[in-house]
Amino acid sequence: MTDFSPWSALAGGGLIGAGAVLLMLANGRVMGISGIVGGLLGTEGKEVPWRLAFIAGMLASGAVAGLAGGLHLKGSGLGLGVLAAAGVLVGFGTRMGNGCTSGHGICGLARLSPRSLAAVITFMAVAGLVVFVRRHLIGA
């Protein structure tokens, strides 16, 4: 976190918020990544194109950030396989928990959903626990 910039964080948060509002206005849908991706499995017709476009936009933004030097994985000690496995586990967990950090944390909290508040508190508590275990018990 030596390169933290509040301006880039503010711009990124604003873009995520704008994306959530635009998706709600255009499609009447909540911007929850697990629901968008999971919805592709049993969806037909007009639902498929916007879901694919959303996922393509997420992948493209990650590729642009990587090419621009905005992703720093080299010092993490984690390989691509570990990161992919972690992503799959997170995907299973979000489906089991009926939502992800984007759906609950961004859209659910904005709607003052008690269920989303409970989910976000759980996400943050587990994230803090994982960081503590990795840094202080396992050593990284």
C-alpha cells in the first residue's frame, strides 16, 4: 500500500457507483457479480447479451490495469493458479451466501438492506481474520 492515492480510490469508487446506478436504471438489476455470472448458467434471450458485456468489461478493465502497470502481483508470492483457485472458492461462497461484496456492499447497503449489512459485517470480519492469520500466525 505504499502507492495509495486517495484520488484514484475516489475515482474508482465513483466509477463503480456510477456503473451500479446505470445498471439499475437501464435494466432494473442490482450490480452483484455473482448474480450476473451465475445468471448466465440458466438464462436465455435478452438477459445474455448484457451479462456477457458486463463480464467482458470487467475482464477488459483488469487487462488494461495490468498493461498500465496497475496490478502488482509479483511481491505477493501467489501464483496464477492459487489466485484462480481462490476465485473459484469465492464464487462458491458467494452463491451459497446469496450474494457477493459488490451486490451486498455497494447496492445492498445503499438500499439500507439489513441482510446486506449482516453480510458485509461477516465479509469484513472474515477478511480481517484471514489477514491476521496470514500475517501473524502463518507468516508471509
